[in-house]
Amino acid sequence: MALHLLSRGSLRHGDFDVDLLHGLVPGAPGGLAGDDAAPLLKVYRHGETSHRPTGFKGFINNLHVVLLGIVQGGGKVYSDNITRILDRLLDGYDNRLRPGSGGGITEVKTDIFVTSFGPVSDVEMEYTMDMFFRQMWVDERLKFEGPTEILRLNNKMVDKIWTPDTFFRNSKKSISHNMTTPNKLFRIMQNGTVLYTMRLTINAECPMSLMNFPMDGHACPLRFGSFAYTSSEIKFTWRKGLRASVECPKESMSLLQYDLVGQTLSSEIMKLNTGHYSVQVVHFLLQRKLGYYLIQTYIPLIMIVVLSQVSFWINKESVPARTVAGITTVLTMTTLSISARQSLPKVSYATAMDWFIAVCFAFVASALVEFAAVNYFATLQANHLKKQKSDSSPQGGLKRRNHSVSYSEPDDTPPLPVFFQQGSAFPQIPQLAGTSPIDVYARVLFPLTFALFNLVYWYIYLAKDPLEMVG
């Protein structure tokens, strides 16, 4: 754009000298001069003529002032041009019709940037995520030519043009953020390409199989597509391919019980009564952290089983001690099993933790039953020995010879069970003193069996891939 310096004049006002320049400002009617030209002023203090540029330096100074006016005037020209472009684009535009309506298929390219993932609820079988959801498509009606390649617009323009009717199929609740203004980005390129970005918080379903809990993994899906347009009208694709269209930075994870190990992307065609629909699917692969359950459940269960087996080393004559130890461990095991299930949904099948609890409960109960067996057989043996002693005594033989039934010796009275005796009668019979053979076998058999069970259990569940059954 040409600029002509038309005139220069000076005037004095008070203590100041003023240089008045007249020049053309871009956008003004061409060829205007004099009063129609935009005035530019240079002011100097009167008497300081040495500070007033002269010659070439003065020309450069004046040129600088003129160029400043050009820039100031150019901002208004730019905004006026953008306004005219938008007015022309919206003139006759029908946002009720999709691009290429009645012709080809509209391709909508999508990608996702996850800003926050979590928490994940096992009880409700759902997860929450915050993300930037981007959609890009081409609308031939929005092509333009102008001083800029991209029109960067706010959310008010969204309602004036056609946008895809995208919805999330497995979402329980979706929130579009509006603070402090609607969190939407809208851009139009010269070739008619439209970029539409929204910030959303999605609460979506995550079907879970808890048979391997807590050594399990899950693939939480996110499915989205068009609500009304079939696959013959709108086709959804991944903008950056199957590997890079969903970004989940590590710093965006807010998971306490899971690790997000990756995600898989795919495209599907869903067949419904109203037609076939294009659906985009992303599975977020989650693997459960085992540390919490080791500390809260598994280690306490193992310690209780070991504690129950300590009773095998307690003297069989210490009936109260062994009885209390057995009952206490059984009650503690029951309490732990109930608390372990509180953080899980009420599923009808047994989980890996349920099997471990059941086996531990069986070991604890078996330890109590073992003591009952020891006491029972000890009582039988005591009765048998006393009967032998009674038969071998002279009074016992005389009684048998006389076939007397009216006389009864005190020794003929059967002894009370050991459970109801004060102390124990075993020391009175040397044959009953010492360790019960059942205790001797239990001291070896119980620990070896429990160790073998743990070896098999942990090998089965830790050797398998938690995500092999999902995806």
C-alpha cells in the first residue's frame, strides 16, 4: 500500500513547537489530501531547536510516526475484514444440514487428550475421566479467502454452524465445563476444515469380572458416535491413527488401586433397529495394585492360620488355653472375611480372595477340630485304662464271681470328660502322659499342607496375565 507525505507545517503554542504532518492512512479514501488526511503530530519544547531532528534524521523520525499511524489504522482494517468474512460465510448458511448433505459421507476425525483419569469404583463398576475431546471435519460451505489462514472463534459461533451430534454410548453422566466461560475451542481453516474442542468430564460404565480379584485387570471402554446419523451419512475415524489418537500423560493419573498400563483403539459399526451407526471405541487397560490387599487381608490371614497351629505345641492338658486359641482364631477369621468383602460388589461367584479365605478358614477350623479329637481319644484311652485297672483288682474279681449288682465300687463310676475336669487326670495314669500322636502328626502335616497351598495359589494367579481375558 502506497503512502505519500503530503505536507508538513509547524506552529507554536505556548512553550511548545508542533510539527504537523499530513499523510494517508490505509483504508481511507484513496487520493485524499489536506484536511481528509490523517494528521500526525510531533511536539518539542520551544527554544530547544537542537532536539528537533533535521535533515535525514528528521525524515526518519517523521517516517516512524507515519508508520505508527499505519499500524494503528491496520488493526481496524483487519477486524473489519474478519467481520465481512464471517458475515459472508453465514449468509445463506443452513446449520440444519450436514456438510455434503444429499451427497457423500461426512468424515469426522476425533482424538482425545486425557487430563485426569480416575477414580475407578469396583462397587458401582464405573470410572471417571476428564478430557479434551476434539472433532475435525470439512464443511465446503465455510471456505474463505482473506488476510488470515485460520479463523479463531469463541463458543458463540458454534451455535451458528453445523456440528456433529456426538454422544457417549456407555456414559452414565457427562458434564461440559462452563466456568468461567464454556470451555470450547472453535476454529475454521481457509479450506473449510473445522476444529471443535470441548472439555468434558465423563462418568462411564466399566463391566468387570472379579473372578481373579485382587490379581485382576480390566478394560474400561469408552464408546461414542453419532446419535441420529447412520454410517452412510457420518463416518467417525481416529485423527492420529490407532496409536496416538488418545493421549494419557502419567501426571494425569489419579488412581489409588490401579495402574493404567495402556489403551487400545478401534472402530466399529453398531447395528440397531434404526440403522447401522459408526462407533469409536477406546479401552483403557487397568491392572490392580496388589500391595493394599497383601497388607490388609492376605498377611493377616496367614498369621491367623500360623497362630492356630501354635496350639499343637501347647500341652494337651491345658484345655482352656487350647480352647480359647481355637475359638479366637475362628472368630478373627470370620471378621476378616466379612471386612474383605465390603469393598466389592455382591457378585454370585467366588473370587480369588474368597478361595484363599475359605482355605484359611478350613485350616483354622481344622486346628480346633484336631484338639477336639486329641481330647476325645485321650478320654477314651483314660476310660479304657481305668476299666482295665478295675478288672485286674481283687475286689473287681470277687464282684464278678458273686455276680453282684447291688454293690458298686467308687472306681466303677465313669470319669468325667476332660473338658469338665479341673486340671487333668492324665498324670495319675503314666500311660497317658506326654504328647498325643495326633499332635505329633499335626505339627508336620498342617504347616506343610498350608505352605503347599500357598505355593500353588500364588503360582496360579501371579503367573497369568491379568489382562489376558479382557481387551
